[in-house]
Amino acid sequence: MAYFPFFIDIENKKGLIVGGGRIAAHKAEKVKPFGAKITIIAPDIMDKLKQDPAFMCEERPFVPEDIEGCAFVIAATDDRELNHRISALCQEKGILVNVVDDKDYCGFLFPSLVKEGKLTAGISTAGASPQIAAELRSRMARELPNQMEEILDYLESIREPAKKMIADDRIRARFLKETAQLCMDENRVPDEEETRQRIRDYCQSAEQTGLGKIVSTGMVTLVGAGCGAYDLITLRGLNAIRRAEVLVYDDLIDARLLDHASESCEKIYVGKRIGVHSREQEEINAILIEHAKKGKRVVRLKGGDPFVFGRGSEEMEALKAKEIPVTEVPGITSAIAVPAAAGIPVTHRGKSRSFHVVTAHTKGTADSLPEGLKELVAVEGTLVFLMGMHQLSKLAGRLMEYGKSPETPAAVVQGNFDGKTVSVRGTLFDIAEKVKESGMQSPAVIVIGETAEMEL
């Protein structure tokens, strides 16, 4: 059973902790910052609790009358029978009760808490694994700006001035949202003059029609999602996804990345693969332009790196032609990362002093090979081909025809979202047949050269 995370105000409310040992002290410390009037009752209470002026301590046995008027009760004794009796008494009177380490008798559970000033986040696994909750709490705490308390105080303080200076509710809401994002991104609080200037600038840049519709220019960020597992994305790319109001994404994107977008973010799938086109490039360009012109913060999420055969430069040119602000966040390209995951370096002293990345899918007929293969054969180094699975046999044959030795090591590597790889190794002569026998499907990276036989 899952527990709904209600947030309740316990400031100046009466709370009771039954128990005076280490566990009781731990629970007392958790509720202490929230201002409740805590009474601790036990025959023997540790000095740490008795010396804390935030708690009222009574060294005596518990009696049923102790729960009267309580907003919540915590049973933290080492007497299981007494804990159960306290739980029954509280449930009869509709009082929230927590029985330590016995969730079947709990009316509420203690989450793992992250608290920074006005920010409170609670994480619960419904008692399944407190260790996981604690680990997630630590990760969340590490992600927070170190000025979180000051940021929240500032954001609260500007709400009233913004209400006076920005009459339109929707413009004001957008200003507050963008100011909050600025504080989080830059881990700072703007001073008073900067705040007033931002309000003035915002009002000038956002025009209103007679219907009150906001007309402002948005922006587009081209984000490389990396390849394979979602955690290969850069921190800058992940933050862009979190800020996105519209997310336009491709195939070969780990679905877990989409979970980082806000609930209000509009997600538009425009996946493209060889032989299966969901959207033409011109239509994708039009989607980006349309939403940016509505004043939206648009993220174009692409596998690998946007500028490595990702047509990101074409999208950027189309956006700049419409005078739409656009930036690019690099991603880890599969040309390097997928072979590396299989233990194949694209360069290695004594084997390969250079590498060359080539797309095997060229504009024109589906089975056309890239230009310049004859020149590439003469160049020492590693050849990395992307989008070439559908004509691997033809590609290998042409390279041998141009003089590449049939004994040249070759490998085909497929990266998966779980971070694992599947690889087929052979020579230029037999690699196509081995891949066919393996049943490996597209997409995969083709590596040809001396390093393709390595397995680090």
C-alpha cells in the first residue's frame, strides 16, 4: 500500500513521544524544526532530551490520558505491547500515530526528510526500504543550491512587488517562474535593483493583444542526450530538460530522461529512423519555430550529439533564419562512447593515431554509400561508421575493392539503455555474415581498423 504525502502544519500543535531512548531522540529531532509543542514521556529519558528546552520531559510511565488533545503521537518504546496499545488508543480517537519500526500499527510514516528553510521534501518507500529512501534523500540534498533558504525567502518577498508592478496575472506568473529558474540555475539571489530592472524588461518584451494574449519570443535549446543509458547526458542538458515547456524528442532516447521534464511540459515525439520516418525534417523545423514563436522554452532532445549527423545544424539555421534564439548543448556521441563501452578505443598508440567518423546513410537512394571511401582506405586510423547496418555487406565489399585488407579487424557494437553493449567481432571479410548470423538489429556502430580487435 502506498502512503499519500500530506503536508500538515504542526507549529504550536501538541505532540507526544512515548519513549526516552535513542530512537525517541531521533524522532524528536526530526519534528523539532517544525515548531510543535513536544512532550516526551518515559520512565527513563536520556539527558540529551531532558536538556533540550524545545521538549517538555516527564519521567514516568505512560497513561492513556496522555494522548488527550494531541495532534500526533509517536510510540518509540522498546515494549512492543505498549506501542500497540498506544496505537489502538490513538486510532480510536482519530489521532495520527507512528509506531517505530512497525508500520502495520502506524497511521502515518516518517519520510526521509530534506529541509532547507521553507523547502521540505519527504521521501517514502512505504516501509519497503528505508535505505533507498535515505539514499534518494542524499541525492536530492546534493542537487539543491547551497543558498536554497535565501532563494526561497527572496522569491516569497518579491511576490507582492510583482503583483503591484505587473497587472496581468499570466505575465506575472511567467515572470515569477523565470525568476525562480534564474535563482536555481545561478545559485544566487538578485538584488533589489536587478529585480526591478528585470520586471521592467519583462513587461517591455511581452506585448499584449486586445485579448490579453502574451506574444513574446521563446527560445530553443538543442540538447544531445548522449547514447545508450540516460545517465550519459550532461548536467547542462538535464537542466535544460527540467526547464522545458515543450520537449521535442527523437527515437533512441532513454524514456527515463522524459521523466525529468515538468508535468506541464508538452512532449512531442518526432522519431526518425531509416525506412521509418515519423516526421520530415522540414516539419520538425516548423514545430520548433511554431512553439518558440508562442514564447515557449523549447528543448529539442536528440540522441548522441546534435552536430554529429544529428541535423542539429540544419535546425539551428532554420531557427536563426526566423530570428529565434537558439543554443546547443553537446552530447556524448555514439561514435566514441559505444565502442568504448565494448572495450574498443578509437585511438591507441601503435595501432591508430586518428579516427574518422562517417555516416553510411547519405542523402539520395537508400542503398547509396558515402563519398570518399576510396580516400579513407588510404588513411591510417580507425574508421567509424554510423547508420550503416542496412548495407554493412556492401560497405565492407567496397572497402576491400578499394584496397583495404580483408583481414582488417572489424566490429559492430550495439549500445543499450541499461549501459550494456552487444558486440560482434570479425574481419572486414566476414563481419557482415557474422552480424547476420547473430541477428543483431539496427542501430549499431561499425568499427573498422586495428583497434576493433581490442577488448579493454
